[in-house]
Amino acid sequence: MEPLLAYVVGGLYAAAVYMMLRRSIVKLVIGLLLLSNAANLLIFTVSGLTRGAPPLIGEGGAIPEVMADPLPQALILTAIVISFGVLAFAVVLINRAYQVVGEEDLDEMKGTDT
């Protein structure tokens, strides 16, 4: 399962870099979204996949033989919330920039600095 997820993470990183290199600011934000999802999936994959094992300790403090690590899951949940906030801010910023400049092409926006 890990090799498949490694290919998926690589594909997401490649798609994110491709989208961020486009001239459209909307595609830039989509690339940032893909990049954050790829990073989350990478953390999840590197931490080790344990199928069918919850991150719980049984009654009486008995630690089971197979247990999922809860720390990467907590980090990824926090990263998802933060990336959603950044994405919402970026969408509002893009909307305002489009209202002011009237263009969504990054090269055209750069020409309005003077």
C-alpha cells in the first residue's frame, strides 16, 4: 500500500508544481491546495499505515500489539484546518485583487504596479 501512496503523493506534488507555475492566480491557489493535500498524505504515509487498528489503549492500560500512532493523525487534522483557513483567505484576496485590477493573469497584475 505504501508504494501506491508514494506514487499518489508524487503525482500530487507534480500537479501542484505545474498548477503553481501557470499564470492564472486561480490556478496558483488550486496548486497550493494540491500541495497541502500532498504534504498531508506524505506525513500520513511516512508515519506508517496500520490497517484495522485504532489508536486506543484498552481498559486497564493494556497496550495492544498493533496500534495506530495518533500523533500524525492529530497533526494532519490540524494542518487540514489551517490549510482551509489559508485557502479561504486566498480566495477572498483573489476576489479583491480581481475587483481592483480587473485581470486574473499574474503578468497583467504586475504591470499595474506603476
